Amino acid sequence: MTLLQIAGQFFRRWVGASLLAGPVALCCLLHSGVALAADNLVVSFMISSGNQRTAWEIEVIKKFRDANPDITVTQIVRAQELYKSGFTSMLQTEAVDVAFWFAGERLNQVVDQNLLRPMDDPVLKVAMARNFVDSTLAATSLRGNAYGLPLSYYGWGFYYRKSLFASLGLRPPTQWAEFLELGRKLKAAGIAPTAVGAAEGWPAAAWFDYLNLRLNGIEFHRKLLSGDAKFTEPKVREVLLQWKRLQELGFFMPETLDKSWDAPLPFFYRNLVGVVLMGGFASAKFPPQLAQDIGFFPFPAMAAQVPQFEDAPLDILVLPRNGKNPEAAKRFLLFLSQSAVLNTYNNKVNQLSPLRSFQASDNNAGEVQALQSAKAIAFYFDRDAKPYLVEPAFAAFKQFMAAPFDVDKAIGALDKGSIHPAR
């Protein structure tokens, strides 16, 4: 056996022993001379709020720099819409080592274009399997390879004022009939049952997602959004008929329909709206003095034979194929996998950490429980659907929420939007 072979055998044993010994030993390994060759790291990140940017830079980037002083971190940060529209071009033309992205169809698209590297390093794979919630790892696995490290996720459901429900003798509904009765009682008290700010289209998509998931299940939902099922099927008509029924019953406050997603919140705070269907990100806007009075319940069951499925958009980090510093990228992902950094970061941005060690707070306990009870998760309409379907669908949902709530017109628009432009 040559000296080089002996050294290689010793290194492999060292890695294995370090894995068994845990994060401290691995930390020592990562700071050994073997790892120090990687001294640059380019990270591209999408910014959606000032709070998120501060949390990312202080809780993640600064802590990584402090723990890895030999690595120079360069950040590329872009606002949300600019980042999303330019993501594919960035992967093709820029040398980025780690990039923010989304699980679901948007991940599938760039994997199919061969623009990402799989996360196949054995040390990283063991750390991820050990420390991340299984459902979040499954969401980033394609054709047997992991293509994303889970960063943040959040559930969708109904928020309500506990004090309002108590004063009216109401309870969070678990069945659809109970939800309809809840709406009737709220209307009788002079309160709009719910509200949605549908100006951008996407907030209304939550209603389509959940009605379809509750009536038809996740497999049909996925087939529909991927183009393998037709919007002209009777199952889709039933979804829209149920939605139309709510609108004809006057469940939706008309004043917010042409406003932005957060327009219902002031009405909700003043008990003029009973419940709002929103993602966990909305809790960041709740006034501190009201936070303890705001409860959460999942979208009620509608069909006994359909298990509970939830919308839970998942943000991830990916490895662009054009990255020049794979060793530094691995160290960054290992750092996130083996420390509590993601727990702290997600607490700051009012989202859920994908780490097993994450502890739910009073503010998100209901959201966490709903996701833990779910049979499987979808990622939300615009993250699950083929890209060419998204804008036509959002326009159709927005129009459908205005009288006369035309089911046939909505089906026609959705069916037309589901046809690939190249066909």
C-alpha cells in the first residue's frame, strides 16, 4: 500500500468517526487543512422584506462568517419579482455557489434544464437526513437525488380572533357543514364571514387549492396543475360550484376584492371580518397587542374519503452548476444543517424551520400541528403549476370572484391557460 493510499484510508476513517462523534468533531474536520482550500463563497438570495434581509444577514451570513473566517462571502441580493424573473438567466450566466429558490414545479424546471448540481456529498447527505424533517427532504428529491436544502416553510389556514369567537359562542370548524354554519352566524352578527385581497390573483388561488385538495385529493391536484388532467373534468366544476356557493351566500367582503393581499387585515383586527385564509407570513403583520388573541385552524374537511392535505410553500437553497466554489458551498450547507441557525432565522421571519429541533411557539403551534397531521403537502398553486398556467389562472380566479361568478367562463379560461404555448 502506498503512502497516498494509507492517507486516503485514514481520511475516510476520520470522516466516518467524525460523523459518529457529531457536530463538534465535524466542525473540527471542516476547519482542517483539507477544507481550507475553499476560501470564497458567492450566495444569491431573494429579499421579500426588510425584516427578512436583516435576519438573513445577521442570523445566517454573519454567523457563518464568524464560524468560518477563512471563507470570503459575497452576497447577491435582489428584490422578489426581479429575482424570480431573472433566476434562470442568473443560473446560466453568473457564477453563483448557493442560491435561494422554491420547491415544486419551479425546482423541477431548472433541474430538467440541467442548471443545478445534486447535493450528493456523503457527509452532507448524512447531516441532512439526520437533522431535517422528512417531508421537507422528500419535497426536494427528484429522480433519486436531492436538489435543495430546506430553508423555510409555512402553512396556510384560517386565522380568527379568539375573543370574537368566545363572545359569539363560536368554535373553530373541522367539517365543511360547520364552516357554512360559522359563516351564517357571523353574518347574523353583522360580520363578514371572510375576505380576500384578490388584486394580484394569487391570494384567491388559495381557495381553489384548498377546495380541490379537500374534494379531490393531492394526486388529482398535482395532475391538474402539471397538465396531466383537464380543467374541463367534472371534478373541477364541483370545486368551482362550491366556491360559487360561498360567494352567492355573501361570505366574501366586497370591499377588499380589488385590493392587495393584506387589505383584509385591518377589517379582521376590528372584528369586521370573522376569519381570513392566509399563509403563515401574515402573522408578521399582526399587531403585538393582538397576537395572543389570534388563533389558527386548518381548512375544514369536505369529503370523508379524502385525507388531510395542506398547502405549505417551501423555500430552499440550491447549488447552481456554474458555481466555482463547491467546497465552500458544502461547508455553508453543512453549517446550516448542523447548527440551530435556521431555527433562529425562521423565528425572526415568522416562518417554520425545517429542522427536527425546531420548537413551535404559541404563535405558530396550530400551523405546526396542521402540517404534522397532513398526509402530504402541496406547495401552493403558482409553485406547483406549469409556469404558462399561472398568470391565466390567477386572472381567471380574480374574475371569478366578481359577480356573476360564471363557472363556465372560469373553466374555459383555465382550460385555455393550461395548453402549452408551443403546442
